[in-house]
Amino acid sequence: MAEPGLPQSTTSNPGAEIREEYAKALASDDTALGEVWRRTQNHESVDQIRLALGNTSSGFVYNNLGTIRALLDSDLPTAPTVARSVARSFHRLLKNNEFST
């Protein structure tokens, strides 16, 4: 799911069962993050997602893809502002879903 020009993760990925639970949480998420996830699963391009969601810039989509990558692939951001945004998304998903582990 890596996008061109974005660094690959050097941390270990969650196990398949955990990753499946996270993907299920993303699929049922009613925020833009969930919408971006569902559209990527339907093989829509960044530009198609941007247009469908009415954004003038693709940065919005890339930000959500970064959050998805952090969750599913443990590719955590190092920039403080981006890390804070990802942490907020993680917190919301944890609060609104039940996970087995």
C-alpha cells in the first residue's frame, strides 16, 4: 500500500489477525479516514479519492493514507504534528471499537 516517494516502515508489522481487526475497524469508520480506506480497497487512485471527497489538494488523501499505513504497517511518523494527528486517529479508533488484544 506504499505510495511513491513515501518512506517504507522499518518497524515490525502487526500480526495478520490484528491487522484484520484494524482493517475491519477502518472499513466501518464513518470519518474521512474510513472513506479513504474503503476507496483504496476499491482501487481508486489518490486523485479519484480527492475528487470524490471534494478536496482541492491531494495532501488530505496522503495524510489519511499515512495514518492507515501507521496503523496497519506500524509505519509511524516522526514529525511531531503528523504523529499527533495519527495518535488522535488511533485514539478514536480504539475508543469506538473493541479489539481482541
